[in-house]
Amino acid sequence: MAPKFGTSGLRGLVVDLTEALVTDYTRAFLAACSHGGAVHVGRDLRPSSPQIADWVIAAVRDAGLTAVNCGALPTPALALSSLNASCAAVMVTGSHIPADRNGLKFYVPSGEISKADETAIGAALGRGPQGLSGGIETKQALDDYLARYIRAYGRALEGVVVGVYQHSSVARDAMVQVFEGLGARVVSIARSETFIPVDTEALDPETQALFAGWFAEHGLDVLMSTDGDADRPMVVDDKARVVPGDVLGALTARGLGARVICTPVSSNTMVSQMGFDRVTLTKIGSPYVIAAMEEALAADPQAHVVGYEANGGFLLGFEAQGPQGLLLPLMTRDCLLPMIAPLAAARAEGVTLSALVDALPPRFTAADRLQGIETEKSKAFLAELSAFADARAAFFGETETVLDQADGLRATFADGYVIHLRPSGNAPEFRCYAESDSREAAMALMRATLEKVQARLG
């Protein structure tokens, strides 16, 4: 499949991400978007990422700008660094997809690129070399990112035993540092020098089967991890249950004193029962969440607004007060805050993380995906379901009571359960989200639906 470009960045097979293509997209980004005179460049731990990062740096210097080489670090750490410096950033990562693929994420000085930026970059492709010679610097950009949480939370996790599933996350050492800084005893688990594609929304059963053993072996209170570039958290509670990202988001929002929530339509609907002033549902993707947050802040600059995605990536839009200090806004997907805030809230209340989760309104979600399904095939299937009620009734086995087509196809049925189908925007994957009044029902619903999709699409 040819590389695809969208607001989540450029993604494609490594063999197709040639020097010419990477250079072209970097030049187009610099021509179409503001950059502040410098570009921070970071990368994940894929084998192909150092070479691609070198190509990006060369293209930045060719444009007469300063390239700031930040090395391997989490995407939110790179974003924080460039935001603080009022300049642009490029992260070399394929996020959660396999190592034979990679990509670029672009940041303007104000944060993630918008849909308008995406269009402008596409229109600027094909520019030739400028032949200039910009400078190059190196920066240790991770320290400020970690200090942000230690300043705000102090020793809030004193005595907690935290397992860090390291695999090949670019945040594997950063997680150890920050949790130790917060007072926890950290156990590092399953570090890999081979890249492992971990999708926090769709953990494979073989990996999940290991969790209970790790808890027993190491006496863990909680298990933490991230996806490859560390903009999505993975949290496993003291009952060895994966806590969904949209549950982490709601708990984090509550713990920070947020009043306005912006989250995609795929997120757990329990958030509407938690007493927030307003919940705005968006299309799936951080640009839509950010646009909704910006709209809320334009109406009220003092609004305590946050955003989160179903994958757990959390965006902070106001100056929040932590147990020990201030936490300044960071409107890009972050993994550390939705790990730290719910666990710190549980400790402050004197309960386990599982008890905090179980006290929430009883709505449960499950998500997974089919890989190797081409986007055009997925779109044709959803177009058929969207257009014909009979086709939906035949596929689902009953007629929906509510149909939402803002992003894919989201159907609500008489018993209150929800099925949401959509193709991935940047990989050959077909995703299914299910919601019901029990964990078991949501999981069974999701699995049964994906089996039907597999039968139809192969």
C-alpha cells in the first residue's frame, strides 16, 4: 500500500518511505506551515527510524533552518520541547503499527497540525531543494517532560509497586524514571531489543495472558506501558484488568478538576453521567478533539477543558493543580498523565485502582481491529451498511434505534448496547468498538462483530 498522509502524519511501508519521499514531505511541511525558525526532530525505536530522522534533519537544514536533534524520546516529550521553544517538530514513528512500517508526525509551534495544515502540506509537495545550510543542535528534551509530573505530583505514589512493561516503547526508561521520582518501587518487565508493535486499544490475547503471572511474580499493584511512540497509555489494575483508555481519560479529567470534556464519539458514554458541566463528542482523531477544546477556550479562556481519545491519549487545556504543584497545559496526546493521575487519586482516597474503576457508572467498552484490510474495501462495506437499513439489519441481526455516521458507523440498539465500525485512517485495519452494561458483554459483542466482518471482508 502506498504511503498515506493525514493529520496523524505520513504512514507507509519502510521500503516506500524513501529519502526522496521523506524529503519531499518535510520540505512541503516547512513551506506550508509556520516553524519558528527551527525544527525539533525525534524518533522511536524502530530499526528504520534513525535513517529517516537523518533525512528529515538534512531537509530542515537544506531549508536554512536549525535542526534540533532530540534523539529517541516519547512523542509528547518532543511536542512539549518544541512548544516551549515556539518552533516546529517532526517525530519519526509508526506508533503502534509493525516495524515494517514507519511514518512522520508533524507539529507546528502551537501544537499538532490541523486539517487545514494537512491540506496545505499536500498542496506544497514537489518543491525542489533550496540549497541553504541551516544549523544543527542536539538537545536532551526528556528532562523537562519528566520534571513536569514530579513537580506536580511530588511523592504521590510512595510505596506503590509499579510494573513497567518495557517491550520496545520509546518511553520504557522514562517510565521507570518518572515512577521512581514519584516514590514508587518500579519493576522493569519484558524489555525487548526487537521492535514489538503494541496497540493499547487492541492488545493481543497472548500478551494479556502474561499479566496475571507478572502480578503474582513481582507483587505488583499496577502494570504500566505505552505504544511505540508513547502517546497512548496502557494501564493494568490490581485485578490484572486492562483499564480502557476512555476510562483512564474520564478518571484523569475528574482528578484534575476538569469541567468541560472533549472526546470522540467512540469513547465510553459513562462520562456523561459523571457530573461534568459539558461533554462534547467529536469525530475520531486528535485534531477534532483539539478543535473542540480550542472552541471551548475561545468561548471561555478560563474553561477547565480537557480532551482524551478512546486509546487513552490525554490532552490538558488548562492550568491544573496537582497535589504538589501546577501542571501547565499540554494540548497533545500524552501517555504519562493518564497513568499517574488515576493512580494518585486512588492513593489519595485510600482505595485500590480497581476500586476507583469499579465505582464508575456501569458502562463498559471493548475494542479491537482486523489487520490487513485495505481501506477502500472497508469503506465500500460501510457505505453499503450506511445506505441500506435492510443490510444493517441482516448484518447486526436487528434494527438499530439510533444511527450515528459522524465517523464510520455507530449503531445503538434497543437493549442499550452500541457497535461502532470504522476503517483506520492511516493503516490497513478495520476497527470495532463495542459498549454494553458489562465487561463480558462488551467483549463478546466486539468479538462476534469482528467475526462477521472477517467473514464479509476476508
